[in-house]
Amino acid sequence: MADHISGKKDFSTAILERKKAPYKLIVEDATNDDNSVVMITASKMEELKIFKGDTVLLKGKKRKDTICLALTPEEGDELDDGKIRMNKVVRRNLRVRLGDVVSVHPHSDVPNAERVHILPIDDTIEGITGNLTQTYLIPYFKDCYRPLRKGDTFLVRGGFKSVEFKVVETDPGEYVIVSPNTMIFDEGEPIKREDEEQLDGVGYDDVGGCRKQMAQIREMIELPLRHPQLFKTLGVKPPRGVLLFGPPGSGKTLIARAVANETGAFFFLINGPEIMSKMAGEAEANLRKAFEEAEKNSPAIIFIDELDSIAPKRDKTGGEVEKRVVSQLLTLMDGLKGRGSVIVIAATNRPNSIDAALRRFGRFDREIDIGVPDEIGRMEVLRIHTRNMKLAEDVDLAQVAKETHGYVGADVAAL
């Protein structure tokens, strides 16, 4: 009987599973340290219709992609058909780790670059004097015909120190090949490491302990934003608003951020208490502005944090302002003209103190309870928080997860 049950597919979390496709390959570490090369087996190349030395487009996490040259491993060098080798620099540009999945697509007609603008990252050039272009960049690009993507970073070893560079601008397009005729510019201030790190937002793999809810959220938010035509052909209206509720610290805001980063949607954050203002009519104007901004930049996600502070029950509150804000929010949520590509997510830890009209169909019609994670969930959260730490031999995460009963994500993080 048990076998029969385990053979059944759980459709509630099906969206989280990795889809099998010939162009999806598992990342493993490169044996040679070249920033522009990935290794794929010859049989896989044939299947994907790629020739040795072709440029391929690699797609990673958080909507990141880059281009590289595809080569085959040397004889006697074993590589699985379903794997791809890339070095640390390429993995960082794709925001993937070893064992993650990337997709590989042929991308043949990449133009030669006329000009590229490349700047160093400030903490890697301390104590280096002299011309960076002459010492590092020109030898790195010489006679190699390296592919570049705007926005990528790469590491150049030269002399006695490695310097990290970022591609700021490429002409004529986003993907180019640096040829001997390309002009390389490096004018400008070095890029600060902080600015670079800020761009690394949260992704789905930074959210742990709520698998089922994550599946629901991706189904309700990611599908309408990325494939709106799907709903049109089915004749179904996509969900308009999603209300996340759960105890403080269970990751409601984190989930909304992760969804915005992974779908590449415009993200507009409204903190409930911030909108409130003592001037009459100002709070409603702030709300209207937020919705207008989002409509201009659709597909967009509007995230309202602490919804209970701006939309309390109208019969309970004495203040006029609160009543007007609730009404304004209601009319905005109804009046978003065919706004398939603007989705409102709200988070609160007191779902019962919200005005009932907001929980009708067409407004916040889906409610997801992000509860306290169970033992497996806490284990996930612990793994996420400790994956960049050096742990002692005797640290048993499973034991910690077992003992921290009733902890939410934030408590585990504080631990």
C-alpha cells in the first residue's frame, strides 16, 4: 500500500520540481580555469546542435545569463552527459552553485565589439599602481576572441595579483566578442564592492521552510507575470491579490522579495505605517502614486507590508483617514484596468483585523498561511543560513532543527 501511495504525484508542489529537458545540465567545477569556456561532452553537443568552439547562451538563476565558448573535454577526461563544467567566475555571473542546473542554448551570431567599457572593482586593486589596461586587460583579451556580456564580472590574473573587473558597457549589443579591433576603455571610478553585492538579491533558494506555500505562491504570482497569455487562452482570470499571513519572522517579506527578483518584475514596496500622514488626502495620494508607478513599469509586484495598519476594519476605527485609505485601496484594487501584469501582495500577522471588504474575490482573493516551519523546514532554514559558514566537525544541524520546536525563520537566523 505504501508503495502505491508514494508512487502518486503531489501536484501541489509540482511547480518546484526540476523539469527534465535535454538543454538543462548540472553544474560541476571546471578543471581548467578559463573564464570564457564551458565544457560539454561531444554527444551532448550533437544533441543540442552545437559545434565545438561555438558561443552558447547559459541561463542561470535570478534571470541571469551569460555567453561562453563551448568546448569538449580532452581524451581520458571523464564527464557525464548531463553535466557541464564551468569555473567560479561563470558560476558567479549565473548566480549558481555546484550541483545547480543551468540551461544551455546555441547562440551563434554574436557581433564583434566595437567598444567595451570595463571598470575594476575597488577592493581588488588596492596597492596596484600603473596602467590596468596594459597590465591586465590587453593580455587577457589578446587573440582570444573572448565573448562578453554586459554586466558580467570576471577575474584576471596578472603579475602577482588577481583583479576583478566588471563589464559596464558594450557596443553594439549586450552580447559581444572582443576582437583585436575592439577598443577597450577603462575611464571612471572603480566600482564599489557594496554596490556590486547589493544587486545580489534574494532568490527562491534563500527561502526555506515553506515548500507548499512557495509552490502556491509561484503558481499564483509567477505564472501571470511571466506567461500572461496562458490565462487568456484558458479564459481564466489570473489572481489579483495575494495575502500572506503568519507569525512575525516567518518570512513573508522575504518571499515577496524573492518572487520579484526571480521573475524580474518591477518591485514596489509600500510599508503600511509610512503612508499614513497627518495631511488630509495625502495618504490616498501616496497609494495612488504607487499603483500608477507599478502600472507604468508592468509587469510589476506591489508589496504592502503591515496591511493591518492601513486597512483596519472600518467600523472599529475612529479615524477618518483610515476609512478613506481603506476605500482608496479598494477602488484601486478594483479599478486596475485589466491589470493582468500588476499583482498586489500584502503581508500581515493579524489577518482578522483587516477590513472584510478587502478579502472579497477580485481583491485579496487568495490567502496563504505561512505558518511556523516544521522540523524539515527548520533544517532547510538552518542550511541556508550556514551554507557560507565554516562549521566545526561536531555541529549537528539535524539535532538543532529537532530541538528548536516552534521557532520561525527569523528565530533560527538569530540562533
